[in-house]
Amino acid sequence: MNKPKKIAVVIVAGLFVYLSLYTWNLRTGHLDALSSHTGLDLSSLILRPGQWAGEKAVEFWERYIYLVDLKRQNDELVQRNARLIRQNMILGSEARSADRLEQLLGFTPPAQWNFSGARVIAHRMGPAGALATLAVDRGTTSGVEEDMPVVSLDGVVGRILRSGAVSSTVLLLTDANSRVAVIGEHNRSAGMLSGQGYGEPLVVHYMNLNAVIDPGELLLSSGLSGIYPKGLPVARVVRVRRSDISLFLTVEAEPLADVAGLEEVLLLRRELADEGGQGPAEQEAAPGAAAQ
């Protein structure tokens, strides 16, 4: 059998099989059902990986957007927390400052003296400083003059050393150039209190050997120097020593005012005398060595 005949036989057989299957499918519908199921399965096998990849991509994107938004919210919360902390610190500082100022306003000055407040703006203490001083934000424009007493609620701080236009320098009790005439609160023994430098105790000079003074006794300004009013608390006695070769006691004391922690001080000023009368400076005698 030649090749064309073989082809014709194959075509006729194929048509016979096709028509047979077509006729059988018209009667039963099995081929249509089979094609439907197999087509869906093939489509599912092709589409399922793509659908999975799409779902993962959408999930990753949504999670990325969520994390970005979460980070933004976290940054905002961190900034808000920092602002609240700063505001709390500022409010706390202002509240403490208000309490201190309220206490300062309750200060009662000695008779014939008045006072004004000043803020401490700088410290110059320690071995590197030429003088034990601090600076305050009041000067000659506010009526500040040299030798004005400077006090705190605890006791005497020092005196005005130099006065500029808007600020002044305060010489502290601890400086070696400081002198304050003092008297014991209970035994009334008098002497001259001077500093020995930063970190060193104060020393009371010229207190007679037979004077009565006890450790722990409060030393008050005696008013004999003409600078400090009488009765201001200055220092507390910490040690008393007697010597066989000296006519005076060796008395050491510590200042009452914590200079390192001062933020505000009080400046004392004598009240002006009435016309025709004598001022307090003329009424107060100043025997002995005057305080510098």
C-alpha cells in the first residue's frame, strides 16, 4: 500500500472515531463533563502559583506600610515624650524657684535696713580662683554699692566687692580677705571672723584666752564693723583650742550658707535717715579693727 492510501485510511478511521465519539457524547455528555473538569484543573494548576505570589506580595506591601506607619508613630511618641520630659523639668525648676523666692520674700531684715533680691549668675571658687567670689545680676543701675552685705536665708554670704552697671561681684566669707566682726550667741564672746580660702574652715581672731565659747555655738554679726547689721547669723563654731603661748583662743567655724548651692541671694541696704536726724551709720560706733 502506497503512502497516499495510508493517509486516506488514517483520515477515514479518524473521522469514524470522531463521529463515533461525537455521537456517543451527544447521547451521554461524558466528554463535555470530562473536558470541563480537566480544563478547570489545568487552569487551577497554572493560576495557583501566580495567585500565591500575588497574595504574598500584597501581604508584604501591607506589612511594610504598617511598619513604616508604626515607625512614624513611634518617632512621634518619642518626640512627644521628650517634649513632656523637658516641660516637666522646666515646670519643676520654676516651681522650686517660686518656692525659694517665696521664702526670700518672707525674710525679715534688721531694723533700719531693707533688702532686694538678686540671682547668682556665676561662681569663681576653688584653688584656681584668685578670690572666693560669685557674681549676681544686680549693679549700680539697681542701686547696688560696694560693701553692701549679701545674705541668704541661712546666714551671711559675704559683701559686695565690686559693682558694675548690671552685675556685681560678691566677696565670700571663705576668702582670706574677708573680715566680719562676730559675737557668740549665748556667751557673747567677741572676735573677728576671717576666711582661709576655699575648703578651709573659718577662723575667729582676737578672742581672749579667758573668753567663753563652746563648739556648736552660733556666731552672729556684732555690728561693730560698720558694714554688717547686728544679729545676722554668720557661722557655727566647730573647734576651740587654748594655747599656753598665745593670749587668744584658736577658734574654727564653718559658714552657715551653702555657697555652692546658692541660686538667689539678698542684698541689704541701710534705710536713708530722716532729714534733721542722724543715719544708722553715724549712730553706730565702730571700735577696733574694721572689716574689709
